[in-house]
Amino acid sequence: MNVSTSAYYAWIKRPAKLITEEELRLYRKTKELFRDSRESLGNREMTKKLREEGFEVGRYKVRSIMKKLELEVTQRVAYKVTTKRKHSDSVADNLLNQNFNPVGPDEIWAGDVTYLKTNEGWMYLAIVMDLFSRRIVGWHIDKRMTSDLVCKAVMKAYKPETTL
């Protein structure tokens, strides 16, 4: 283990460091606040929150606690650009002419793609809705927004019993 014999015996004789009950409460509250913030509280905001909870701590103390507890902030992305349109592309014709009330089922379907922030990262959801019943008749979710995402949602709408 690349440790000298004397260093090993010195480590064995060294007493274990005991932490106080107050310090243990501080560690637990820090972890709780960090988890509740979805891992977004940095040391400045954490210091404010801990002071609101009655702890007398400074910013550098909180910084060393967060480092000791391995609490690393993950930055949230507020917005993600998903549209990459060329202005030279043609726009599809408006076949509905604002008539969104069909008289029977499966006459008019509408669809949309949206993105969701999950613990696994961004996920894209494509849905197909029957405008008569206003029910989702097909959907698919994927990590990438491709034409395959939309095709699978339409296929599930066309053949609902099919699992892709």
C-alpha cells in the first residue's frame, strides 16, 4: 500500500476524531438543504439557509463542510434550444383551416414534441392526440429529438397494440 511501517503504527495509535452532536446536526441539515434544493445551493446560499435554521456558520466553514460531504453543485439549464430551422425550408399547408372539432374519431390527429428535464438528462416526448376525443392515442419518449421519435409516436397511434 506504499505506506511505511512506522506510519501505519502511528495511524493505529492515533485516536479517532469524534464530532460533536451540534456538528452532526449541522452536517445533516446541510445535506437535507442541499437535497431539497435539487443540488443547486452553493456555499453562499447554503450559508444563508443554515443561518436561518439557527446555525452560526461562515461562508468558508460551509464551503469546507460541503467539500467534506462531497456536495457539488449542478447548474440547471433554464432553456434549451431545440429548433434548428432553415428559413429556406417551406412551411406545410394549413389543411385544417382552424377546424379543430371533427365529427368522428380518428378523423384528425394533432401532434407535438416537448422536452423534459429528468435525472437522466433531457428527454424528448412526442405525442399524437385524436382531436375528436381529445385523448392521447400515441406517444414515444427518447433521449434524442429525431424524426424517428415522431415516427414511433405515430406508429403507436396507428397500431396501439404494437410495442416498439
